[in-house]
Amino acid sequence: MNSFVLLLLFTFVRGSFTSSAAHRCFCKVTGSLDDCACDVETIDSFNNWKLFPQLQKLLSSDYFRFYKVNLNNPCPFWTESGQCGLRDCAVKPCTPNEIPDGLKSSSHKYSEEGNTHTEDCEMVEKLGAVNSSLSEETRQALLDWNRYDDEADRFCTHDDEDSPDMQYVDLLLNPERYTGYKGPEAWQIWNSIYEENCFKPYTVKRPLDPLVSNSGDSEGRGFYRWLEGLCVEKRAFFRLVSGLHASINVHLSARYLLDDNWFERRWGPNITEFQLRFDEELTKGEGHKRLRNLYFLYLIELRALAKVLPFFERPSLQLYTGQPQKDKENKDVLLELLHMAKSFPLHFDETTLFAGDKKEAEKLKNDFKLTFKNISKIMDCVGCFKCRLWGKLQTQGLGTALKILFSEKQIETLPESSRTKPSFQLSRQEIVALFNAFGRISTSIRELENFRQLLSELNQ
């Protein structure tokens, strides 16, 4: 057989493999989504051509690019084996002169008025105005109750704003990408999340590894069969976690270290890595389910943006950085984005969740909330600081979205004046996390289009 024939044969085999690889990754990532009235194609079109550019513009602004976080919290569940020593795991915090003046005085407030006093001081003054004879002990107890009320509404734990370990990070200078963090330590994080925090029945045989399919089941039924018997709320919870996991894997595949030498470090899409995580055969039938869960997560967070519009429409709310003209422009961009989100034609219907018997629904909602809080705590066990940063931000963002979805009545009755204590509140940290977390999901959806194109071009 001469070399020309061999070349033709190699080209044919290679073309057949890559074509089938594109088919295996995306052939089932289409059509309507389970538990939703929406389809993949509608989301792709809306996100990639309409919402994504506007969202990127917003996230590049000073208000949203600086995130305050504590990366030194100890792991509350197990003894850490040590921090990641890879250079790409490191996070570069901001120096004081890099932080906009308006953010320095009070990171948990979002208006100019709010930067004058802290919430606690405001509450003390209000309590004192009502009754100056209140003892210090009683006043402190009332402040603690106020903090408890805020905490009770949350779906995830928050870093202590007063901790000396809190530091600002410029998210644009510390992008989420592949760091080399992997192995038993990285798997322990996801194993704990899936095994202990996803309402998995104890009757399901362990271990249940979402990255390694069970007992040679080529269709992936073994891993997902236990979900069929769960109520819609618990099934939705798993799909949110799986969607978040899928989104992170898309980011790592899209921003992979392709070349590292003395004069250049080049990052870009790694098709092989993407296939390992989502190819139908390489994941034993689970790849498309993970990607479909990513779209489900997108719908949940998009719905939260639509519902929170009245909160941001209030004149008293500013995206305060100390730069009046830019702050006004940023709020205009934000409101345009939220109106765009509201215009989406096929939103997720959250009223289908927790809609049964009131007592049972309330208990389930509390279980839902406590379990997600537990997952947010697990983020402090991540050994890679950059992975920890983005894990904490994205879980806080999703937790904020869930808080919004189940606070509809409080949002509808928000007072126009900032002098009246609202029944619904978002701290600046929650706002920044909410939009940046959605930015990650939106970017993942956009990157899928790029991977579709790359896989289809391989055999041309």
C-alpha cells in the first residue's frame, strides 16, 4: 500500500472519528429541557446574540470586577492535606490604591448613603430613637435578631465582613481557568457534594462518582436512575449542582494552558479535555445530561434576574464606587440587562417548587436551604486558591439567585425610600456574586458554541 493510499485512509478514519466525536458531545443537547417549558435552541440564541455582550460590559465595570472574599477560612469538615503549590493556583489580591474609593469604606453597602454608616450603626440609632431607655444588652440582642433575619433568608454562608483576612480581588486579573489542580484532593470536594449533599438515597450503592460511570452502563442510566424517584425539588437541587459542575468544567476546558515556555504562556480551548468531560462514550452516556443541566441552571439564574428587577429600579439604589457619572452609566446598563432578562419568553416556573402541603413544603425548603449552605461551606476546603475563589463566588451567586426566587412577596412590597428598612435586602457581595456567577454560566453557554464549531472543523 503506497503512502498516498495510507494518507487517504488516515484522513478518512480521522474524519469519521472527529465527526462522530462532535455528534457524541452534542447530539442530545437539543430540544426541550426536563421540568421546563424552554428548549436549548432558544437559550443559545437569546444568550449568545443578545444577553452575553451586554453582561460582559457590565462585569468589566469597577463595581462588579472587585470582589471581597476570605480565602483563608479553615476547612470545617476535614483536615486539609495542604494548599496547591502550582503557580496558577495563586490569587493576586488588590493593593489599597487599586480599589475604588467608594468601595473601601463599606464593602457590604451599595449606595452612597449606605457608605456613610454601617447597617449596625443605623439600626442602633433607630432603636435608640424608639426607646432611649433600652439597655445595651437588649439593644445588642435586637441587633443580633436583625442579623439572624438576614441570615435566615440566605441559601449559603457568607464570609465575615469584619474579618482581617477579608481582601479584595480583581476578578478580571484572576480569571477562572485550568490551574492543574486535580487528583484525590480535588475529587474529595465533588465526592462530598454529590455523596452527602444531593439528597441521594442511602439505598443507592456507593461510591457514586459523577465522573466515572457505574458498572459499565453505556447509557448512563445507573447514575441517574435514583433521581427518577425523587420529588421535583430534590431533582432540581441535583440538577443545579450538576449544572454548576458542568459549567466549571467548560471553563477549564475553554481556558486550558496549551503552551508554557520561557517566552510565552498560551491559554485556549482544549478539545480533548472537553471530550473527556462531555463525550457520550467517554462519560458512559452522562455527558449530554451534564450539559443539559447547565442549561437548567441558566434558566434558574436568568429567572432570578428577571424577578429582582424592582429591587434595582428603586431610585435610592446606586452601584456606588465614588465615580458619579460611571455609577449612573453602570446602573443604566444593569437595568437594561434586567429588562432584557425579563423579556425572555420561556422562563422557568418556580411556583412548581415547594407547592404541596404547606408544612411539608416548608420543611423541604429548609432542608434545601441547609443543604446548599453546607455546599457553600465545602468551598473553604478547596486546596487551590483560585478554584476556591471562583467556587465561593459561584455558590454565593447561586445561593443569592435562590434567595431571590423565594422572596417574591418581599420584593413586590419594597419601599421606594432608603430610610425605611426593606423586608428584602441584598448586600454588595451578594450583588457582585449574583451577576458574576450568571456571567460564568452565560460564558459557558457561549463556549459550547465554540466547541461545537471546533469539533465539526476537525474533519474538514
